[in-house]
Amino acid sequence: MQSKKILILRNYTLEPIFNELKLKFEKKNLKVLFDYSSYDAALPDLLKIKNSKLTEYDAVLIFFSIESMLLKDGNPTKSFSNYKLLILDTIKYLKNFGIKNIQLFFFFNKQLVKKSLNEGQIDKFFLNIKRSDNLQVFNMSNEINLFTSSKNIFDIRFWKSSMFPFNAHGINTISNVLYFKLLQIFKFKFKLLILDADNTLWNGIIDEVGYKKISFINKKKGVDYLKFQKKLKLLKKKGFLLSICSKNDQESLMKVFKYHKNKMMLKFNDFILIRANWDPKYKNILDLHRKLNLSVENSFFIDDSEFEINSINSMIPKLECKNFFEFDNFHKNIDQILISKEFKITAEDKKRDKLYNQEFKRLNEREKQKNFKKYIEKLNIVLTIKKNFSKNFQRLAQLSQRTNQFNSTAIRYDEKEIQKIIKDPQKIIFQCSAKDKYGDYGIIGLAIIELKKNSAIISNFVMSCRALGREIENYFFKYFVGEIIKLNINNLFFLFKKNNKNRLVEQFLNENCKKNKKIGSYFFYKIINKKKDKNKNLMKVIYEK
């Protein structure tokens, strides 16, 4: 389970929101520890934290309410002046210690305190705060509007009694806002969007109105389905996979796409997989994930039926589910909710659906060939292995961040860290790309080696799941091990840290290495020579130094 530690600096109550957030993260197998400052002494509390302890936090979130300061002294001008100083001093202090992720959330609500204060002046102050790589500033009012158009999120009674400004709707909305923001800290990204069809992609139920009378406007709900489809089209271009899971006949579904093809933004072939039948939806959803070899944690399900949402939540609790009508503005802003500026779109992302279609062709080939060796030979696989290649930082970082099933230590690297490793004379990076007769896999393998006198440690070995099961990982491993041995290395070790997702790595190590020792949570394996390779010469290898 991934874990993060977050410090919350605030001058009002936030525990109900973050308690709900904890539950949301647990469903994703993510653990978050929240530490809070006291109400009226956020900066003094911050100054008390030892420097070494402060740098342990993965992020610092700042929530300073202007309203609480107004309540304290009743002078708007004086309060705002003190407020500005408090924020600027806090940011300056955090930056001096090189905190990687500082997020400042601000909002002002006149419902809570009946005092005049120039809101334009407030907005100007926050707009003028200089953003940087480690400082983000969010107007909470704007962020809330992504989820709901309702202004009824505050409760003056809670504010006066316990310094907590939100009602139940507010808790739900704010927790959703923060949830998607904080997923960025985990480098978490959704990959698959699973959509219901009736009353989600269009207005109306096919069996009730017929495929010809399906419409794309729901005046009562204020929904323009074509605009929603346009958003989904954008997400597809950004690398999301789209799929349909609908209680319908597939034939009827196809008729909608065919009959309304000149009107609809989405086409039938925009969806990587479609499950239209009368089976329980959770079964179809699990089947989709098996077919795509994806984890449910990285998927997002949208339906208009609360019954279906509850049913799937009970059967697949780790799947993110949203009712299409749950939030007033959800369907309007889905692209902004799911895509963060923090996530860079790579070439791999943009061609993901193409890669999956190629994969389906390979699977069909496998079904035709009873003999595994013949199947691999038929694919005509060509591997290209590069050593310390000074490009592709973005993809290599992405590979380390998103790969779980075959990641030997689960260490995540960003682009700067990859560049640093390549420049380090005591370290080597090998990368592996592959192609076959059906298409290009792209970069699918990464190995990081640390050199120590006449010894070497494979500190991380990562393989994309789409390359597994075709001997590619074995060929890549043998080749870079051979290159390391050429450096007069006497002892070669493989570093492994076990978790609940990387069992494939453990299996691989047991076949190719010998367990040597354990230090803390890490296992050291010694590389051994296999007696005979049954699958020799199955693919071509090109090595580029």
C-alpha cells in the first residue's frame, strides 16, 4: 500500500472532510496520514517542527480562512492585512526548506460573516502570489463549481459552534475536490472510463423510445449530451480508454451509433471494448479489466442509475463510481476533474487505444497457435535495448510511476531523477522497446543498475504489463545482465521489495536468481546462470550504446 504524509495548516476545523478523504483513499489502496496545526497558531506550530521532520511531508496544504480572522477582531481591513502577512510568511518559510508540494486553498463567503470586504482585492492578492513548481494556489469557489452549481454548502450554525463552515453537501463536495487534487501527490492517473449508454451518452432508453428517437438534450436536467461526448472525445485524445457497459442488446446499441452518426461526437470505434448484454454490470466490468489487463483502481465508472452505482460499489469497492446526475456540473467538467496539469501527456498516452487493438490481434494469434514457441516466432518480435540513452525521460518516469505488477522495488522516479541517474557515473539505465508484426509496443522496459567497486546491484527492474508473457522480460534481463558482467563485475545482486502487487517479479526472481539475504524490507537475490535456455533465438535483439 502506497502511503503519504501530509501537513495541514489551517485556522478552522477540517477534520470531517479529511476523515471522509481517508476512506476514499483506502478504497484505492492508498494510505494518507494527516497532521494538523492548531487553529490560531498555524505558523508558530510550523516553526516548532524540526527541519528534518518537515521535509518528511509529501505535501503541505494551507487553509487559512479570512472569516475566522474577522470573527476574531471585527476589523476587515486590519484582518485582511494580517491575513496576507500570515500567508506570505508561511509560504516563504516552507519554500526555504524546499518543500516539494505546497497547495494553498482560499475562498471567501459573506454568508458566514456579515462584514464588508472588497472581494476584488482578495482575488487580486491571490492572483499575484507567484506560482512555482512547488506552489499551487486554488480558488476553492472555482474548484467547487466543477462539481456543483449549488451555493448551499455552508452552514452558519456549524461555523459559530465549531469553526466548521460546511454542511453535509459541502463536506461531500469539498472532499471530492480535494480527493482529485491529492491523487496527484500519489502520481495516480485514471486510464479507463467505463460508461453506461442510456441517459449517460444520450437522453432516453433505447428499449422504451427506440433507437431513432434517442435525443441529446435533457431540458429538465439541463444536460447537453453532445457537449459531454465532446469532453469524452478530448479525454480519448489525451490517452484515456473509453468503454461501454450497458444493459442493452449490442445490436440496438450499434443502431444508435449508425443512425445518429452525423450528429454524435463519439463513434462506435471510439470505444476500446463494449459490453452490451443483460448480465450484472459488475461481471461485465471485471471482464473488461481482465481483457485489458488493468486494475479497477485506475478506472472510472459513470452511470445514471443509483441502483447500479450501489450494486457495483458493493461488488467492486475499489472502482471509482459516479452517478451522472450526482453533481450538477460533474458531466460538464469531467475533463478538468480527471486531467491535472501536473500530468504530462506522452506519446504513449495518445496512442493507448491503438496499442490495445494491436494487443487483441496478438491474443487472437495466441488462440490460433497451440504451441507457445511457435506463437512467439510468428509474432516476429524485435527488441531494441539502449544504454544511458539521453532522451525519453518522460516515458521512463511514467513507466516507473504507473507500473505495479512488474516493478521490483516500487520506487517511483520523476523526469529530473531519471536525468540525474543517467549523468551519474556510478549508475546505468537500460531501456527496452519492442515491436512485432502487429505494431510497436513503445518503451516497455527499464532497468537501473548501481555500480560499487567490483559489484553491482539491480536497484530497479520495471516491465510494462503489455509486454509480459512473451519472453520479452527474459530477453531484456539476460541482455543487460550480460552487459554488466562485461564490466568485470564479480558479484551481481538483484534488489527486491515485496508488496501485494508485484508477485510476478518474485516469481521471475525465483526462476532466475537465488535468494541471498534480507536487509530491512528489501531482499537481495544473487544472479545465477540457467543451465539451458529452451526459448533461445525466438526474437531479434538490437543493442544501441
